[in-house]
Amino acid sequence: MQIEVATSWQNPLLDKLKAQTRAGNTLQIYGALPAAFPTGRPDDVPKVERRAAVEHFQYAKHLNIETNYLINGAKGAHYFSQNQEQVREYFSWVTRCLRPDLITISDPELQIILNKEFGWVSFCISAIAGIEGRRGIKQWQEVMAGFGTVRSLVLHHNVTQKGWAEIREVNKIALSYGIRAKLMMTESCYGGCKARQLHYAFVGQGPGSRPAVDAYQVACMSKRLHEPASLLDLAGFITPEELHSGFAETGIEGFKITGRSCSAGWVERACSHYFSGRSPQNLFEIIVLTSPFLREALGMELDQLFYLDSEAYNAYSSEARHLGGDERTAFRQSTAIKLFETGLLKINDPGAVYSVCNGNLKLDKPGQYATALQLQLGGTRGGSK
């Protein structure tokens, strides 16, 4: 099994992660310089100079940790065409100086550019590409034939919510093309989110092009507060217990701990839980969910705002995995009510009042954080998750 981990660009973190790694498992780190080229996140990630990045990747290779560099913005090819001189110099540095084991891309055109113009041959397909199964894998491989080798693929968020047999079949398809399929473990998107690709396109704008407020993030968090059952809808999330039980049956061997904006301490703790197969009591200690203005509004961290009992969620997930459509939605709503009433699901927004109406758990009176987010939404224009 290979665990892919966001790097904080600090060598001591690599030492700690290496010490946690069990026999038969391998590590891969991934990251990108902020503001250098559009990726899958805003520039809320650790800052690092080029020389330090090179030295960090060299140190990782010394520890036999694979390295993966991200050039995976949803609008990557467009940004390249608009900034060719600047980007060519950057790609030259990545391919000739940094020399990661893999480069992750979400745009097929960038794979062609990196292969034809820079001689790069080893690629990973980002989850931003939205590939869920045979059709997506086949199309990518057919278009990219002769332009390097795709070694790994981070599957779409929704795949983590499928049944074991479906996931096993997706893995077989990937392997038939010589690709290692990977699943994210700590993400928090909604299953089937219709705004996900629009959000990635928003984030994928060039440095300095995005508005200061990410209306997608604000709307997403606002929905969590208004509809507590949505806290159980976690696409791209796998618990440590699931990693060591159900997912072992699927044949999937690659798993990704997201969280490039998280601290080195958070990354280390998350890895510890996944390597040991034991969740923290509150799952929001290992869930990556951007909470805009939370610190400013309440002085809180995410795991202080939300509480989700890990044992209760594991029980829910094992049942929900085999449900679909309206049946899954109804089960999520009924489970949320039960967990909320027994204190196994909590929202600690001061002043908020919740009630059950027509089988749904809803926000009756907004708390301080929900009110602050609504004010932000009122002053912005954007999509909603």
C-alpha cells in the first residue's frame, strides 16, 4: 500500500512519516510552490523557495519517499497559452532541477506540452480530471498515446462512496492500463456535487486573478450549517478503519491524504491514524474542510465547530455504501437526526437553534458563524456547492 501525503516542505516531517511507515507500505509526498502555476487549491499553502523545494525533494528521495509535483490547475493549458515565456521557464525548472518522480496534471494538453517540449514521461492524473471508471481512463489513454506514461490516477471523489464491488472493478480497469488507482481519504466534498468543476475552474485561475472571497467555499460551509445531515455526506473521505478493512478487499493500493493547507502537525497526526487504522473520536480532526472566516468570526478550528463520532459514522457508512439516490438521502437524514439527538453529531455555532421538521434536521435560528457567512455571501457572486 502506498500513502500519498501533502508535504509541508519541512524535512523533520519526512523523518516522522518515515518512522510511522509499516513494513510493506510506501510513502509519496506531493506539493507545489504557491502562486507559481494554477493547482487544485488557492495559494493558502506553505510558502517555499525553489532551492528549498529542490533540497526537500532530494531529502525525500534519500529516505526512499517518492515525490510528486502538482501542475494540476483546471485551466492549466489556458494559463500556459497566456503566459508562455514565464511558464516555460517554470516548467524547465520543474523538469530539469526539481525532477520529481511524478508530475500531476488534470489537463491532457499539459501532458502533451510537458512531454513534447520538456521530455517529461512520468505522469499522475489528478482527481480534478473527474475520472470515475473505464470510459474516462480509456479516453485519456487513447488521446495521450505516445505522450509519456500515466503511472497513477487519483480517482474522482464519488468513487469512495461506491460499493466494494464497483471500486474493485474500477481498480481492475486501471490496472489493465498499467495504472495505479488512488483514492482520497480526507476530503469532504458532497457526493455528486454539481459545482465541483466550476469551483476547480475558479481556483484554477492564475495568481492574482481570483476575488478575495471564495463564494464556493462560503456557500459550501453555509450549507453544512443549515443542513446538518450534509456533514455525513463526505465524498473523498475514508476512515482509518475502512482503509484497513473494506478497502483491502477492493485491491486498491494507493491512498491520498489531502490537506496541503494544513500544518505539519496535522499531517503527522492524520498519518498516524491511517497507519494505525484507528480514527480519532471526532472525525473532524482528520477531515479537510475549508472553513472561511471561522477563526476571524469565532476564534475556532474546524474540529471545535463540528463533532462527528467516528464509531457512529463508520456504522452509517457501512450501510449507506450500498444505498443509492433517494434511499441514501433518506437514510442520511434519519441518521443525522438520531446522531444529533444523542450528541454524536454536533454543531457548536453560538446561538444556533436546530429542530426536526418533516423528517429533516434544519437550522431554525442562525448562529454567529452562519450569520457571518451569510453576510459574506450577500457581498459576493459565485456558485454554490
